[in-house]
Amino acid sequence: MPITGISRRTVLAAAGATAAAAAAGFATAPAAAAAVPTLPPGTSKDKVLVVGMDGLRYDRIDAANAPTMKSLMANGTYGLSLLYANPMAATSSGPGWSTISTGVWPDKHGVRDNTFAGKNYGTYPGFLARLHQTRPDLSLFAAVDWPELDTHGTVTPGADAKLVYDNDYVVNDKVITDATEDILRNQNPDVLFVYFGETDEIGHSYGAAHSRYLDAIAVQDGYLGRLLAAIKARPSYATERWTVIVTTDHGHVDSGGHGGSSIEERRTFVLAQGPGIAAGARPVDTRLVDVAATVFHQLGIVPAPSWGLDGKPIQQRSADPFDALYGSLTGRVDETGIPAGVLGFTHTAPSGWSVVNNAMGTGGMTEWRGWAFATDEFWSRAQRDQSRELNVRSRGVFAVADSDEWADKSFSGTYDSTLVTPAYAVSGASKVTLDFTTLYRQEGGQSAQVLVSFNGGTPTVVRSYTSDVISQPQSLTVNVPAGASSVGFRFRYTGSNNWYWVIDGVKIRTS
């Protein structure tokens, strides 16, 4: 029975399918029908449907009978990404859906496993809660059959009406589809979040390599197709601007299961189609935190800086110079643990940049001799469980100096390499600021320094790193000397079989 709440809010919670429906089974009889809740009438012509498919490994979609998702890929933007791993958070549903809903990484939202201990939704609420706060006139709906997403306040807060079912995904995914289809056809919602769990359940029971996993993808794709058909059947569809986003919280190993640090468990994606979203785009800089930011953008909402979002709209491309190297990345040379087909590194710097290796030792692993430019998958495959998986705030291609991996092959001397930016004009400015993101692990006698040089003069140190910095934005402001017309920055890393330093998202601005 529905529970009537305060103001515009209605909740429909179900403990699960009826015993008769469960006994009948999904394959032989329709599931028990849900009582469809009534939403307040929508007010926006910009509308968003977010569909979450739990544990859906993106590299299995191609092999599945999934015409709806494949059509969305062809007509929308499809970005692939990898998750974190412990000690930031497990590749589990609690952290994954928290990241999707809040638009921030686990070091902010606080959820590190399925206990939800440490959750910080008060500071970083889900996107439905944000929408209810900022646009209370919107009609918001949520439907889930992993009830923890409701009981812990991950997804459903802010919804004007919600459906919450237990973990019988085979039955309840269909019940959710039936109700959501009815709402789309006969009511006027503005933003909907719909969760399907069968892919995760089958992944645990049979593994991601099993044909039944492909069958589960096909079933969920069919449900998605029904929802899209219901949108297009709306009498007001021609005057509405719909965005559809499909995503997942984590992957699965071939034999089934997740929570660890393997590439298969870390696989995620964000698939989106709607106004301003390019057809057929395959961005290299997508991250899972981009879902919430995309929802806000499609509704014309500019997030306040105080929200602290880590994501960006999926259609906004990065201006990072390292990402321009993506098409020239090559495969492994000495790193035999990285599959031969994974293209992910180069020593060729972007235009205007350079790498100085005059003091660099000889030998060592070819891929990591001096500053290299690499992708998350290539670099983190070099060695698991040494916190390379925590490089979450880098996007696409980044710069990395890794003396630990370099020393895995016979070498002579020390690691000493400097990454040099182009020269930037500063005439008339009083200050220049260097912004970037970094992941730095300290060990022993290694050193990491940021240096500045004006008009090509002798570089001076403006910051030294002596302790770990785990994937955080950095901002360094330096006074511009009188008469200076140009500035350049350098990142110098030295070590001897120590750890590593990652640099990405470099921007120079003056004031």
C-alpha cells in the first residue's frame, strides 16, 4: 500500500513480489503488478531518464542481444571508464551507486563498501535530492529493487514517489519496468532513476563469461527498450527534450564476483543520448562521477562550487593537452603482464611540452624510463594493489613518473626526469596560477618538485612533495616579477626503485 508523506511526496514500498508470483516464476507467468504511484505533474520540457544496470560489464554488451543499448551507442555518447579499488573503496554496489548518485568519489561521499559506514550524504546528497532542493517544482521518481539504495539514502531521497522492492531481480525488474512504463505513458515526470539488478545477480551465480549473463543483458535491454518506446509514445514527446543515460556501478570477473582490483571488476561506462550529446562519440575522458553532472547540465542547472562535484557533463570534452596523445598510444614493450592488445603509453610529449632525461639512469623498463604518458588501464595493469587504482581524478591520458615500475628490469643510476610545460604569456599579470591534479606516493629518498621559470630563466622550486597525495586537485599561485613576459613550469621527479608521481589536467591562468 502507498504511504502518503508530506507535501508532494508519495512513497510506494513493497517487501517483494507476492508468493504466488514468485512461485509462478518470471518465465511462465507475469509478475504481480505494482500499484503505480501518482506523481505531481512535471514542469519541465527538459527531462532525464537514468537507468542503472547493476554489475554490467561493458565489454560483454557487444556479444549480447542488446539492440536498444547498441542503438543508443550509435546515436549517443558512450564513454568507458575504470573504478577505484581498495583502500579508497571496494568495487561494490554501495560505493558504485553512491558515486553515480552524488557525482563525487568515495573519498568525499564516504561509502567504501556495502555496509555504507561513513556515508556523507548530508554534504554530498544524490542528484534527486539536489534537484528537490534546487528545483522543487520538478516531478521526480525512483524505482529500485536493491533496497539498500533506499534504506541508506543513496538514490531515492528527493523523489516525489518511489518504488522499493527486495532482491528478487528476475521478478522485480519487470515489475519496475511495468510501473515506470505506465508513468512515462500516462503521467508527466521530469527526472526518473530506474535500477535493474538481474545482470549482477546472474554475474554472481554464473559469471560474466557465461551465456546466462548475456541473456540477462538481453532481458534488461528489452526493459530499456520498453521505457524508450513509452517516452516516444508520449502525446507531448515532440515538444519535450529527453535525455537518456545508462550506466553501471561495477563489473564482474569471468567466474563471477566483484569487490577486488582486477580490470574486469573495475569496468564501468556512461552511455547518454539527448540534446547536445554527440552521436557516436567515444570520449576517452569519461568518469563514473559524470552521471550526476550530466543530469544537472541537461536540466540547465549550473552546480554551485559548494557542491564539490568531481564530475562534468559527458558531452563536455577535456582541454587537457595529454588527451591529444590518445591516438598515438602504443602497446607494451617490457611489461609482459599487460595484454598485447592494450594500447596505452607513449614517451612523445604533447606539442610544446618536453621531457628532460639528461640525468636519467640507463636501462630499466622501457615504458617507464622517464616521464611517460599513459591511460588508467595501461598503467594500473602494470602492477595491481599498489594504489595505482586510486588515480580517479585523472582523465584519459595523464603524465606519470614511476620509478617503481622502471626498476623492475635491470638498470643503472637513478630515476631523474623532468616534465616541462610550454611557455605561457604573462605580460601585464601580477600573479600566475598553476592548476593540476596529482597522485603522489612517497617513499625513502625520492623527491618531487614543481619549479617555475620566467622568461626562460633559472627554474626555482615553488612546491616540494614529501608525503602522499592521493588524487587531489592542486593550485599553486606565484607572483609575476616585473618585466616578465612568459612563464614555464617543470615537474621533476627523482628516485631509486621508489613510488610514482602522476600529473594531469594542467592549466595555467593569470590575474
